[in-house]
Amino acid sequence: MINVFVVHSGKDYTMVKEVIEPFLLASEGDENSFLPSCNILTLESGVDYNWKKDAAKKIKMSHAIIVVVGDDANQPSKAGTMGWEVARAAKFNKLIMIYNPKNNPIPDYLMIADRFTKQKRVVAPQMSLEEIKQRIEDYVNGNYPIFSPEYAELSTENKLLRKGELIDQYKMFQKTSEDLVARRQNVNSFYLTVNSVLTALVGVVLGVVGGSTKLIVVAFMCVAGMILDISWINILGAYGTLNAAKLKVIRILEEQLPVTLYDAEWMIMSDKLNNKKYVSFTDSEKRIPKLFMALYALILAGISIFFVYTFISEL
């Protein structure tokens, strides 16, 4: 099920409940039939109501965000309410869509600075309810609008004329996926080297340095190693997510080409006749930092047991 959170002012609550929600949930041609895959979330009201906590929870669990620009959306007070919710949605990288039925001016809190040009632009496109519903359905079905509006409107004949450009872009984007794998291997080499050096230092300290002070030093080194490995796991997860996104784009591009190589490869790997369970590279790579974390945890456990034993012996 896909959760859709609606950012709106208090005056637009009736419109959300009576216009937006029924339209998005109603199936085409039947207003009494509802799509079970969509769940509309809004905020409650009340004097003692902790709206920020509720909004943060619902935004985090939502897949898409609809921002309603009503007649009072430009009031200064809305920057601290609606603006806060939009900033939260952008922080969590949510799919944001703007519904502006009366073409009201876009509030400043919906403008963000481009990371490259530093020029301000609208945080998300303005859409009609029909376009919003179609975008949500595409999201549920895994369809993403990667083609430019100009290309999408071309006839089949004109698309064939631009097939060479499509292939060139396909090759270029495929190379970015290969480069990503190479960068990930460099990251793995770096963290593996640091962990190897750190474990070697732990052994040196335990074997050379005297007194109980060495145990405290080793404990700090193990904690640092565990923090390092958590960072390693998070980076591997980020690389895995990015690579998965690239493969989805490649799959969509291949739908315009004679063969769908990546889909075919996945079908072969997923074939039950192979009798082999497929384990992703990301999951396999995460085993290494987890092993280092287990090693550091064992050393910390040993140090803790030693200190407890020493303390009891001195009683």
C-alpha cells in the first residue's frame, strides 16, 4: 500500500476531504470503487495536539507528498507550518507534487536553491488532480517519467529517427553504473585496509603495552572500529540503492530497444531451475564489516569480563 500525505492549511481541509481524497481514491468511471493501494494521510486538529510529531511520523511513512496551495498558503505563518512539513518531506527525499487549483502565487517556502546554479526553483512540479493520480499510479507500478516531454510527444516515426541519440545516452548511463561499481570497490578497499591496520594495532597494544591502561586504549580502539564499520555498512547501503535506481532507469531505456538485457539477466538469476539463491553484491559486501564488528564486540566483551573479574577479586 502506498501512503500519500497531504500538506494543507486549515482552511483547505474541507477541500482535501471532499475533493482531493475522493478523486484520488475513486477508480476511473466508478466513484464508489476505491483503490486499495492508496492511503491518504492528513493531520488532526486540537489545542493540545502535537502536530509536528504527528506530521513527522506520517511524512516518514509516506511515499508521496501532495502540497495544496490554497488562498492562504502565502500567509507568513504558513512558513512555520506548511513550510516545515515540506522541508521535512524534502529531507526524507519524498516524491512531492503541488496542487494549485486557483494558480495562486507560489510561496517562498516552496522555493529551493539549485545545488549547482544556486538559483531558486520550485521544489516540485505543479499538477492537476488527474496528473497527480497518474503519477501515483505510475509510482505504484514502478513507471518513472525519464523521457523528456518533447521526446514523449514525438510520433513513432520521429522516435525511430532519434534512436541513435537514445542508444548513445543508454551507453553513457550504463557506464555510470559500471563506474559506480568501481568506486564502491575503492571504498571497500579503504575500509578493509583501515580495519586491518586497526586490528593489527589492537594486537600490538595487547602484546606490548603493559598495565591495565592498555585495556582502556584497546576498548576505545574497538569502539572506533565499530563506528567505522557502521559507516561502512551505511555507505554500502547507499551505493546499493543508487545502483538499483540506475538499473531501473536502464530497464526503462531498454524498453525502447530491441532487447531487454538486464531484465533477461535478472530472469535467469531468479530462475528456480538454477537451484541457487541469489545474494546481492551489497548483502555480500556487508558481511565483511559485520565480521569486523563481531570481532571488536568479542574483544570488548573480553575486556569487560576482565574488569569485572578484577573488581570482584579486589573485594
